[in-house]
Amino acid sequence: MLTVVISQAQGRNPVRRKLEEDIATGLLHESSVSVTLVPHLYDMPQNHSGLQFLREVRGDLVVFSWLYERAIRWTLDRASVRGIEAETLLKAEDETDEDEDFDDDRDGTDDPGAAGIGSVEVPSRRIWCIDLRVPKSAAECLSEIQRIRQEQADLQQQTVSVGELAGVGSDEAGLMAWIRGAPSADQLQRYLHPERLLEARRAFDAGTATLEDKSLLPEDTGRRWYPVIDYSRCTNCMECIDFCLFGVYGVDALDRILVEQQDSCKKGCPACSRVCPANAIIFPHHKTAAIAGAEGEVGGLKIDLSKLFGGDSGESALEMAVLERDRELILDGREAVGMSVGIRQKHREEMDQLVADLESLQF
């Protein structure tokens, strides 16, 4: 059995909603596929029933969301929804931004994830993460699901029948097959019967919704802002916890860095992402693609010298991060600290060397 979860777009953009509904409708009658819709993946708090549902899904999982593939994967990981990374053919031709030619020489390797500490407790099931901004139609998504199903069949991963696993009638076979425990009645309505959720959504869009329609929809979510750690890149250097002065980061029982107080993060501030030497910190809604999770480099302390003489501000990523942090400190009623706090010595040395290099340039 393949479970397909569609993480809905923020707002009620009609084009995006139609794509979501066309995918869900196209999969509703596929006997080997279970489909459901949840609110926007990044906006759901950790106790939201949508994330609780995702944590209980067993077997292979496809997640469609309006985020970069890497942002989807590590937002799921943060919610303890893990699996082996599976490759999708629905990829953007160019997901990187202006930093795509960045010459990465960290640790003598060209692979930004080579030194990553990795995730923990990863089950053997596979997860496909698909950015809904990539396909041009629902037909492309449905075709990819069929390809994945064939891949499943080729690997002979489906070994028992849905009915045997679930112990429920055929109407609730599907998603119920992979759920442990006893989901509440409203969860069953919301996530096991997506056709009812779709009807309720359409009623709200048409202005004909009733209180019963409201009861079929998941709990509301607000727009959120917090960092997501890509552990395939993170080296556990702890520079983010040194730099952030708002108590966002902490360490777990294994002494691994984690986002501990996500709601303490300052909306719109990506400063910690800029200082991360491994480019491992993602802010999925940032306007810069590499910070939002595209396969590019945020920039670290490297600087394109041509920007200094081409009319740009010439600020390095570190300088920009310090300015962003100081602004948030002032707004928080605290004193700006500039480069005096949370900047490691090696960064200072690199900045000093950069200044020296610039001073030695001859015109």
C-alpha cells in the first residue's frame, strides 16, 4: 500500500487548490493507493492532528507540498516522520539561485552533505518528497504516482493485504491499514475520508459551508516561521546556538543540535542560516532559494568580489546575519551586539583576511 499525503497551500489560491483537488480526486479510486489532505506541512504545530496522523502512517509515503524537496524532507524529520530518501522524477530544472556556482571547499569535499551527522531512527520504508510547484498539471503527478507504484511492485515491498493489517471493512481500508492505536472519530473523518474533506473545502470556497462542513476540516493553522535543520548537512558544530540570542536552539539527549523553542524565532530573520558553515539551516518561506531549501549554497563567509564594485552592497553573509540579528535584538528591546557575541574566532580571521585582500587590490 502506498500512502499519498497532499499538504495544502497557504491561503485559498484557486489554481493551487485545483491542482490539489485534481490529484486527490484522481487517486481516490486507486485500490493500491490511499490519499488524504493535511494543512500546510510547515505551519502545523507539533500537536496538530495532521502531524499525529503522519507519524502513524506505516509503509511507503509520498508527500506533496508547496515547498522545496529538501524543506519537505527535513520538516517531516522534525516531526519524527522519517524514512529512506526515495528519488522522484518531478524535479525543477534549476532549483538553485545566484549562489549555484559557489565553490565549496569545506573539509576538502565538493559534497555539502558528506560530513552530515544524519537523521536518527530511520525506518526501512521509503519517502518521496515532491514540490508541487514543479509539475505543470495533475496528470504529471498521477503519472509519477503510477511510476512509484510500479517501483514498489518491482521491489516486492507489498507483502500482506490491507484487510489483514487493518482489520476493518473495505471502505476504510487504505490509510487505516498503516495506522496504529485508535484514531478519534474526527481524525477518521478528516484523514481517512478525503472525499468528504474535499466536499467541505468546496463548500467553504462556494460560501455554502455549514457547521458540519467545518467539523470535517482539520484544525486551523497560522503562518509560522522557524528554522528546520537538514541533518544530512549538519555537522553539529553548534555555531547556530552560539549565534542565536533568542533561545531557539538546544541540544537533545544525544548532544545533537535541535530547534527547541521554534516560536522564539523572529519572523523573517534567517541570520542563523547565513552563518551556518554547512548550509544546513532551512527557512522554507524565505525568498532566497538556497535558504528556503533549494539545492544551492547560502554563501557562508565567501563573497563575490565583483559585487563590491558592481553597485551591490558588498555585504558578506556574516555581515548581513549580524545586521539581521541586531535589528531583531533592538525590536526585542535589547541592545545590539554586532560582532562581539556569537562570532567564532575563525570567522573573525576570515573577515580580517578578506579586508586585507581588498586593501591589497590595485586599481
